[in-house]
Amino acid sequence: PAAEPSDEAMTAETSDEEAAAPAPAPEPAEEAMPADEAASGEAAPSPGPAAASAPAPVEPLEDALPPVGRPGAPDPALAESSASGPLPRIAPDGRRPWQEYARPFPSADDRPRIAIVVTDLGQSGAATEAAIQGLPGAVSLAFAAHARNLDVWLPQARAAGHETLLMVPMEPVGYPRNDPGPHTLLTSLDAPVNRERLEWALGRARGYVGVVNAMGSRFTTVPEALRPVLETLNQRGLMFLDSRTAAASLGSRIAEEIGLPSAANDRFIDDIASRDAIDMRLRELEQLALERGYAVGLAYPYPVSFERIAAWIPTLEAKGIALAPITAIAALRQGQS
């Protein structure tokens, strides 16, 4: 997409099992490539289950949700009950979850912005605790939808000042050999079934600003599959972060067409999990932010990543760069700040 530097973005896929263990370094990611090259060697997707019946009507949640005002407590007006659990919604007064759960960022701050998002959280208790307590609140945190104890982790993260996102598994190139796990959104399924799977993920937690795709190098390049998912996110007042596991991802283009607040990954900063490689990726983000006004980096929950991010953040002030939550990038792209 024209709005994103696809030819420079780094791409990587990681399975749930790999992401759960923070110690080993991931395979080096390749430069983003054209869709016809990226699709080579792709396995045919599983046909998946037959289309399900329409979801049951949802009702607003009232007493079922904790009162607003406690640290990390979601707003009951921003959720509705469903068979999948509490789902985010736009409040009757027009308030949207992506804005209401956003970490405040000064609209008058016109410095270039960099957002860092740590992904694959919730699967390792030690790594998740380290991210929540050890990183500044301006670092955004993305949790795997299938992880346990999300009702504990997300309130803790929000109480510590972090914005939170949910990672929704989407079909990668090479599925089913390369499998993100259960409830994966698939190009072989029709829109109602994928919407049902999306709602399963959305109902796993409360208080998040939006969704980031987990894997998805195939799904995000098929407009007929991706558009209904992004439309659902927009209808529910969420934002979308495209992890850009495919250079040809249509996430940003479709989001712009439908008015969905969005951002897109520019670098996987620890696809090579060494100090020197991470420092180089962070410098690349700085350069991109200075040239374009903003940049986004994704990180895995590795100890070396936390170490280098924590050492790097204090250097930004002297460089005239602001560390920003991911919603501040989405707002900038929409011309809101």
C-alpha cells in the first residue's frame, strides 16, 4: 500500500509454541517481497467447518461488569454481552474503545513519534510480568487471544499505564503446516464464520484498544477475507495494527478506505535477537520517524529485547523524538493529532 513503506518492512512469522518460549532467537526475517514470491510453496488451506448460523442478539452489559474508576476497570458502556463473552462496542454517546482506553498523549506534541509494541504476551508468566512492570507505560502490549489469565494480565497492564491489544490469529502462507492455532481466521471460510471466530477472540478480555494480526501473511493479502474483519473492528470502535507479516498486506489500504483507525508495523526489531541487531533496528525506526513523522516497531518478549528497549528509550528526548502509545500513531494517521 502507498501509505506504508512495504519495501522496507521486515517480515516474520512465529508459531504459538515458538512465541511462548522467550529465550531462543527467532529465525532471521527476510526483506518484504512481492506477493507472488511470498506465496511460493504455499500449502492449500483447510476448508474449515461449515458456515454457522447467525450469532444471537447481544445485550448491553451493566451490573455484570466492574464499576468504572478502579485502576484498569473497563467501562460497562463500552461492552455488550454475547455468547462469546463481553464484546467491545461503541457507547450510546459515541465513545469508542480505541479512544477511551488509550494512554493519554499530548496533542500539542509535534515531535516525530515512535510506538513500540511487545507482542505474544500472556503465554509466559515471567515474560509478561517483565513487560508490564519493567517497561515504561508508553510501550504498548499485545496479548495472545488464546492465552490464559487475560482477565488478570490486561487489568495489570492497564494499571501500569500500558495500552493493550489482542492478537487475533490469521492464516499464514503454508497453512496448515504453519498453524497459528485454534480459531484462526481462514481465507477458506465465509465471512460469518470468520466473524464468529473473531468474536471468540474479542470476548476473551476487556479494556483493549484494538487488534493486531498474529501471523496472517496469507489472510491479510485477500481482500474478500480481510475486509469483513476490519469492518467488524470498525463497527466495534476498535483500531487495527497490521503486523505486516506480508509485504503485500492490504491492512492499511482497506482500513483507510473504511475509516478504521490503524497503524502498521515498520520493523520487527528483534527478528535477530542480538544486542547489535536490535540496536540497529531501533536506529532505523528513529530515521524513519524523522523522515515521515512516525514509526512503529514490534518486539517479541525476549529479555534482550527488554534490555535494549529500556536502554534506548532515555536517548529519545535528546534526539527530539517522542515515545508514543500505538493509538497516538493511529490518531496521527487519521489527522486527529
